[in-house]
Amino acid sequence: MYVGTQVEARDDDDYRVFRQLGLKRICADPPGKPDSWTLPDLKRHRDKIESFDLILDMIQLPLPSQPIEKASYPDILLAGPDRDRQIDAVCKLIEDAASAGIPSVKYNLNLIGIPRTPDEPGRGGSMNASFRWEKADHQASPGLAGVLSEDENWERIDYFLERVVPVAESNRVRLACHPHDPYTPPGYRGVTRVLGTVEGLKKFVLMRESPYHGLNFCQGSIGEMLDNPREEIDDVIRWFGTRDKIFNVHFRNIRGGKLSFMETFPEEGDMDMVRSAWIYKEVGYRYMLMPDHVPTISGRDPTGVAFAFCYGYIAALVQSLEQV
């Protein structure tokens, strides 16, 4: 288990900073859009990452967290006429990742993006992302997906997994899917977010079961599904962790729970992140713990400072676990 990051490097100096801050393994994408990457692109990118004494542990498939209207391959989730070709393109990218020596890929199966209500002030005046159902537009119109039943949503997901998981398994590339963020009531914006509940995530990882089919386990997003994250998160980590279904961890915290929460720095939210780190160790988790959705902070040049704080916090936890 080790500290990681998915922060996009602005230039080569950021890679040097990552290494100076103690990072070794990272999730980092090559230049350009994921749907344009070729095998030579991936190999060049891996070589570049390694030149900074870093290891390229993961890249993003062209299935982002953005609304489906902005997706490179929308027909996969819309069941459109180009669905099979787009799935084939994803399979080819998985094969290329394997050929380039990249062991894992992350992705989303997202139709409506990441709904949030206005940011709220946090510690010392930081601005923190929040979601309050009472402030959300309950009558928000459906997007490009229209009104989609839960069963049809599952059928489209299964259609994708049926074709992609065998390719990942044969190439030994771990597929890490991010949960829906946040939980929203059934039918919000025309859809039921089937990966927005713990039960939905359990069903998902058992569909087309494979040691290469699992989660980009966002602890913050999963906390957002729970009534009492502090008391419930331990069992959730254990359920997925003991089944080896956690391939990456977004190690972030929240204050609140289902339908009413604010994102926080890791040590000030409701979940006990020290206890969580022990549970990841207990279940044998062996990949990255990385910051995600850090608060916006003030200062003369605050870019990256919040992430740097989180790297140090996670590194201290990991180091303490290794010494036991």
C-alpha cells in the first residue's frame, strides 16, 4: 500500500515535485484525448514517467466522470448505433496498456456527472464542495440519456462488461470503476444511479466476475451513500477488500452522509481515516491511496498545497502501518 496521485502534471517540474514529496507510483495520462492514444503514445508516456523515478500505475479509459454529453464514447451507455465499435476501441486501449506495461486502468460509467450544490466554507475559510438535497433542483430535466429504467441501465452495463472484462483478464490489466458520486434518489434527472449504493456496487463487482474486475474505491463517494459513514464504512471496506475488489483508493473524507454532506480534508471529516487505513492493511490492500476532491484554499500561490498536505498525511499513515 502506497501513496499515489491522479493530479494532472502541468509540466515536467510537477513530476519532480511528486517525487520530492515522496510519491513513487502515480496515475497519469498521456497528452491528448484518451480516444486518440496509440501504443507508441503509451510507451513514450511510460518512459517519460520512469525518467523521473516514478512508476506509471494507472491511466484513465475514455469513460470519464463528466456528463454523458461530454463523453468520447457516449453510445456505450446510451446503447447507440456505434456502441460495439466504441467498446472495441476501449478493448484495444486495454490491450495497448498491457503492451506498454501499465497494469491498471480507471473508468466511470456515468450519465449525469457529479452533481453538487454551492461550495461551503470549511476550516479557516477554505471552500469545500458540498451536496445538499434540499438545495438541489429536484425537477432537473433528464439529459441525453433521457428517462432510463434501472433494469435497462444494468443491461447496458452488463453488455459492456461482457465484452471488456475478458479482454482485461487475458491481458492482466485491472479495471477500476469509480462509484457514482453522489447517491441521488431513483429517477433524478431521469435515471437511477445503480452504482450509487453499496448494494449496487456489490452487484456490479459480482457481474462477469474476474480478478481483474473491481473498483476505483472512492471512500468519499461511498461515505456519501451511507446514513452514518463513521460507523458503516469499516464493513464496506472489508466486504470489497476481502474479495480483492479494490484496485485504487480515493482516500477522502466527508462531513455528513447520504444526501447532505460537505467534502473535507482527510483528518477532519466524520470517517476515522486512521482506522480505515488499518482496515485496508487488514484486508491485504496493496495499491495506491490517493487524495481526491481536496478543498480550495487561500494563499499567495495555493496551487497544489492542499494535495501536498494530503500526500503527507497519507504517507505518515502508510509508514506507521509498515512499522507494525
